Amino acid sequence: MSCNRNNYDHNYDHNYDHNYDHIHMISGWQLQSQKTFIFHKRRKQMKRRLGLAAVLAFAVLSASCTNATKDVSTKAGSPDEIVVSIKGEPAKGFDPAFDWPGMGEALFQSKLVMFDKDMNIVNDLATKRTISADGKNLILNLRQDVLYSDGKKFTASDVVFTFEKVRETTSYIDLSNVEKVTAEDDYTVNFQLNNPDSTFEYTLTRIAIIPKHAYNEGYGQHPIGSGPYKFVEWQKGQKLIIEANPLYYGKKPNIKKVTFLYLDMDASYAGAKRGEIDLARVSMDYIGKPIPGYSQRSIETMDIVSISMPTVKRGTYVMDGIPIGNDVTSDAAIRRALSYGMDRAGIAANALNGGARPVYSHNPGMPWDTEANNLKNADVETAKKILKEGGWIDTDQDGIVMKNGKKAEFTLFYTPGEVERQAVVLGAQESAKKIGIKINLEAKVWDEISNQKLLYKEAYLFGKGADSPFEIYTNFSSDRITKGTTNSPSYKNVQVDEYLRKAIQTTNQKEAMELWKKAQWDGKNGVNSLGDSPFIPMVAFHHTFYIKNGVEIGDFRPAPHRGAYWITVDNIKDWVKK
């Protein structure tokens, strides 16, 4: 038999997702009145069947594949070594020029600045940050004691090289406002901006620094950097092995060797049951299931799903010859009523097995969030009142409100293969039904949704949640209409645009925070449920782990939607194994 665990995981995931899509399409799941999803019940039955197969397959693989698991199981008890199961293997390797590590921990490289667990931006490679009076220059003084894992010195020229490479090779970070990056000397770098940008330091937290002397086409396969760990081995689809970097300038990690296993959630659970994994990420189906010798912990995140709602009528804009907009969701009463009426708490507690929390904005708990975002859960009475005042009445008594002869009916698209998202859209459909709105559900792969401009014409379940207020700008600025996917609702509000413009351009962070909050709600205008509701935030998923007794992983900063997997190891330097 083949020992390629990657093939096993891929085939298992494919069959697992296909079966769920098939069942969903054939059966047209309904919801029980007690808020318990039949979908969830049958899903768990299927998971038990598939989970058994997964456990058996994992056991066979563990017995026969010496490369994949034998050394893991024989060394799992070492106090300075740890085994972690993780998802999110980077397709292009560990190269910051290609979105490694997203919003997570770079491991091999360092960043100029980073977040602490309270979401404050603090220095890393930088020692001092100075913003010019006009806000167009950010000057960083750099550490002079930093060596790469190959012994070469870090200098400002590496910073210049990194930002040139990121601008050249990727589109995941918008550097269009950066006019030039210059090395003033070996340990001073100047970022010259075209316009002031209060969020630019947040952008710096995304980019890990590449050593210019070591960079080539294969860099991502064998990275060199100045981070707390150094690269040892990567068996694609199976595992990554790293060791503590003895040349690291900061606090040395307690854990000297880490083996990451790329496992799906069921194989991760099976590995923990066998005692082979110290930190095992699992799906919500395992919440509350004890494993002897382990504790279970669910960590709140910013990994949010939100329903985008087109705010303009069909044909207001045209993209690639396709008219976009929606004649139902363009009515603010529909959007606001849905936002008030959603039973987010029921979805989180029941359909998602407690593996999520209800959210009412894309930035809950962040410094730029506002209390005005907080709503009463499933406020059906207020939702119905909003619809009635907006002229939406159930005139023919069929349970669906209508206005000017048009039924309150639209389609909500979502991507197949993720049962968590399926549970959310089913919950949204049921909540909408209770206030007289009919939502039709349809699963389509992303390429179809994007190419056919469906996310601009109908509702779509997006992943949202970022560790920067810049997401407020990209989601709600009218400058982004028909440009990319962020403002897919084609939302425009003159007052909100003004708040966003001022928030970006100010050099005073305290002032910027107040402006971000006003863009969400100022008492009269805003993007939240009291205002225009172009998005309807639903839930934020938890990350659930089994943690072997004696392993201490401390506290995490909130994991955003992008980089949600690798942010798990954000504080890995502080982990302890006793």
C-alpha cells in the first residue's frame, strides 16, 4: 500500500464533501422547530460513519508508514519537542512574496512590527517608528544585532528588496500607495507614501522580511530567515519539521523542535486518541468529546462569515458586460430586517455545535469596533416592523412579504464542501422565513460565482474578519465598487465615504479609531444594522484543539479570516511542554 498520507487526505476530503453536496441537493434539508438542524443530526451520523473509516485508515497508515508517523510517535514525549496538526499548507511554500504567512506567524522570518496579544502594534525588527508631519513618510530605525539562520547580517537593503519583491509578485497586499522604499543607511529605512495612510503600520504586520542574498526561485521550499525557528524538512502534504534558531535575536523558544502534520480534522482527532499529537486541531463535531490525557480548548477568532447583499438595483453597474445589482436586496429595509431577524446565537449553539459565536460586525472586540454594532439576537418583532414601515406586506398571505408587486425573494450563494458554511446558510434561510423573506440556497464553486458575477447580483456568504481597520475601507468605500470582490454589494454612502477618507488620511491614530467607528454608525448614517447593512455578519468560528496534558500554549490574539490556521502558532515561542 502507498504511504502517501496526502493522497489519503485528498481523497477522503473529496468524497466527504461530494457526499454532503449530494445529500443537500437531493433532500432539501429542513429545520426542526426546536432550532436543532436535521442537517446537523444527519451530518453527525455521516461523520460517525466516515470518521470510523478515517480512524481505521489512519491506524493502518500509522502502522505501515515509517516516514510519516513512526518518528513522531517515538519522540512525542520529549520535553523540548512537540507535534502539532495543522491545516493551511502554503501552496507556494514559505515565501513572504507569495502570501506566507498571511496574517499568521512567519516562523522562519521576522517582521518589522507585529501585534501583541492585545492587538497593539509593537516593534520587532524595528526599534523606532517616526511618521512625518504630512503623514507621507514612515521612517523605521532597525535592530543592528540581527543575524539570519545562515549567519549573514540583516540590513535595511533586505527590507527594500522584500517590498519590491512583494509588489512584483503578489496582489494579496495593496502597496499602490507606496511610492518608494529606500535604505537611508544600513539600519534606517524610509517608506515614502503617495498619500497619508493611518493603516500602513497594519500593512507592515503582514509582510515578513526576506534575506536578499538568499532569495531565488526555490526559496519558499527551503527558507532562510531571522525568525525564532529554522527550516529542517518539508514533506509536501505530510509534514513540516522546524527547529529553534540558535541565532535568533529575541527570546529563545522553549520548544526546540516542532513537527507539523498536515491532517484533516478526523485524522487529527485519531492522532490525538493515539497519543501521537500534542496539539490537535479538530472540527466542531468533536466539541465535548473527551480524550484521556488531553484537555480541550475552543479559542475565539475573527474568522467570520458574512452575507453580502447587493445595495443597488440590477443594471446600475455593468461588469464585463454583465449587469449587476438586485431589485430585492437593494431595498435597505430588506437588509436591515434580515440583520435584526437572524438567529445567530441559535446557529452558533445548535447547528455549529457551540463551535462559533454570534457576531454583529466584521470587527467584534477590535479597537475600531463600536458598541452600536450590538443587536438583540433574533429580534423578529423589530425585523417585521422594519419591513412593514418599508412597504413590505404579505398581501396574499403566502408567508412572503411583497412590495410593488415584487416578492421578497432572492438567492444566497455559498461554496460547496464546507459543512459549517452550509449550516450557516440553512440557519439564515430559516431566520428569513420567520420574518417573511424567502431565501433560495445554491452551492457553486468560486470560479462560477466569480466569472458569472453572481456575488454582485445575488447574496453570497463571504469569509471576513481582519486584523486591520483597512478592511472597513475596502468593504465599504465606493472607490471599490466593481474593483475586486471586497465591496461586492456596490455600496455607496457619501457620509461614510467621508469618514473613511479622513480615517485613512489622518496621522492621529486616536482620531482614526473614532472615524472608523463613525463610518459604522454616527447616529444617523453607517454601515451596520442600524444603517445601510450592505453585509450581514453571522458568526465567528472557534478553533478547537485537543491539548496534551503538560503542554501550555498561553493566550492568542484573535485569529482573522486570512491566516487563521498559522496564527495558531503566533505565540509558539512561549509554549511550554512539561
